[in-house]
Amino acid sequence: MNCPNCNRELVMTDRNGVEIDYCPGCRGVWLDRGELDKIIERSGQYIQSNSQKNHKDDKRDNDYHPHKKKKGFLGDLFDF
């Protein structure tokens, strides 16, 4: 299938169990039916699990690295 934006061929990738079609030219992301729902569900699970980890980890300030930023669930999902 071609990109509706720039007409280049879309590339399909599987990220966390979600098949994502993306365009290497314009970096557009195209989702099929139900895939956005899967992303929303998995991002909620990710946030929930990370909030539980942060409550357990009291020495977080000792592990502070100002130049290392965690991308999070959506950053990892859409990092092409």
C-alpha cells in the first residue's frame, strides 16, 4: 500500500503486538481498525506498571542521569 501523503510504499512493523504501517519518506503513521485501541490499552498498562515501580524505588535520586531521558511507551512504539 502507498502512503496517502507522499505516495511512497508503506513499511509494516510489529511493535508490542501492534502492527503499524509507517512511511519512511514523510514518517507518517497509519493504523488499521482496532490498532489505536490496542495502543491506548497497552499505554495504560505501561503507565500503571511504572507508577508502581516508582513507589517502590525510593533511591531514585541516587540513580539520576541528566543526559539519559527515558522515552516511555509511546516513544518506544513510534521510534522509527
